[in-house]
Amino acid sequence: MDAVSNQQGAIACWYVIQCKGGESFRAAEHLTNQGYEVFHPVLTIQRKHQGRLKEVTQPLFPYYLFICLDQVVSNWRPIRSTRGVLRLLTFGDRPATIPSQLVETLRSQPHHLEGIHTYFRAGEEITINEGPFKDIEAVFTRCKGEERAIVLLNLLNRTQHLVLPIKSISKK
């Protein structure tokens, strides 16, 4: 079992909490407000919504978050009745521990967790849905601002760069 020492000299371990669907942020907030040490790694991604790309924060591990507890000092009872919490993950009748190195590695690599992942990826095949090139396939290259995309289109055996509104393209 992998453990961490806290301020009182007690030995604490990391455990996994399974959250109710879509409520991991609520669970993390309520557990933190109750004084628990919680780690909830998140990603910032881009989603297409009403023809615009919008930045959205979502959990790295949907439905799960990490909590640091001591078997002797910590009060475990309020956890299961906390809003958003479904249960503490167990193997049989014992709570499943997580190596502290895993949590520390995730915490020390914020550049991997906070990077923006775009809805469209460079080199991805897309379909044009509007305008004179409707229903023609192209290759997404990059975004130009928030509302435009640059795509590669093969016209008359020549590759052409074309700037289109984001709302007029979709994944193939």
C-alpha cells in the first residue's frame, strides 16, 4: 500500500471515488468544502456548438476523482452522502488505494492536462456542408480565429487552401 504522511503524522492514502453521471465537479466541490483533500484532473477541450467552437472543461477521468484519506484520523462517513458521490471504489470490502506516485505524476504534469484539444485535428478528413462546395470532402488544416477554418480542397488536380466558416464543416 502506498501512503503519504500528513500534518498530524498520520498516514494517508489516495482512494478513488465514483461519482454520479455528470456530477464529478459537484462532488469535488462538496468534498473540498467539507475539508477533504481532493484531486480532480480536468481537460480544456473545444466543442462545436451552434456553429462555433466553444472551450469546455471536462474531467480527465469521467465519473471519477481522487481523495486522500487516513484510515484512523479521517471521517469517512460523510463521503457516501455527499452530493454527486456514488460510492468509494472497493475491492471486496476494502477501499481500493491508488499509488501516490500516480497522483503526484498527474499533478506535476499540468501542461498535459490543461492543454486545449481542438474539436477538429490537423489532417482530419471533413465534409463541407454549405455553400458551393457542399458535400465535398476536404482535409482540415487549422483554425483561423474562433469562427473560421482553413481546409485543403483538391480542385482540378490541385490542392487549394480554402477559408470556411466553422459551422459549414463537419467531421466525416
